[in-house]
Amino acid sequence: MNLNATLFAQLIVFFILAWVTMQFVWPPIVKALDERAQKIADGLAAADKAKTDLANAEKKAVDELKKARESAAELRAGAEKQGTQIVEEARAEAARIVSAAREAAEAEAGVAAQRAREALREQVATLAVAGAEKILRKEINAQAHADLLAQLKSEL
């Protein structure tokens, strides 16, 4: 019976130890394990969120880079257009200046031509008077008159 009493005493001590362990030791261990599991879960969630944020940031950076390239292309096109417009305006202004200079030169040439015509008229009038004097001094002869007129023509 000694075996039964020892076995029975060991069973009672085991149950008391199990009860004390379940009442005082087990809850802090379970609590610590739960807290650790929660920390791990939070860490994994934070890592997933960080991956998502990184992917979003990369996508946003690519979009911003694309927008910047488009903006630069628009600015470049605008600058080229403005440069072309300035060149065309300069060409138009140069053509206007050249045209004005030609008109001024033509006007000056016209004035010079008018002066030359007036001088020529004066010379023709002088020659006509001189020719008339020569004709009147000589006798009336058709052949002589024709010769004098031919000579006047050659002098003009």
C-alpha cells in the first residue's frame, strides 16, 4: 500500500503544482507570448505598409518625372516657337527697312533724274535756240535744214 499512498501523494502534489502554475505562472507567460505575437504582427503589418508606401512613392516619383519631362518639352516647344516668331519678326522688320531704303533711294534717284531731265531740257532749249539761230542765219534750204536737225539729234 505504500506504493498507492506514494502514488496518491504524488498525484495530489502534481495537481497542486499544476493548479499553482495555471493560476500564477501560466497567465504571465501567455500574456508575454500574446504581446510578442502582437508585436510580430504589428511589425509585419508595418513592413507590408512600408512596401505599399514604397511602391506608391516610386509610382509617384515616376509620375512626377513624366510630368516634369512633359513640362520641359512644352517649355522647349514654346521657346522654339517664340524664337521662330522673333526671327520672323526680325526678318519682316529687315524687309521693311530694306523696302524703305529702296524707296528712299528710288525717290532720291527720281529727284536726281528729275534734275537731270531739267538740265537736259535746258541744254535742249539752248541747242534748239542755237540751231534756230544757225538756220535763220543761213539761207532757206531744205537740205541744210535737215542736216542741221540731224546734227542736233546727234548732240541730244
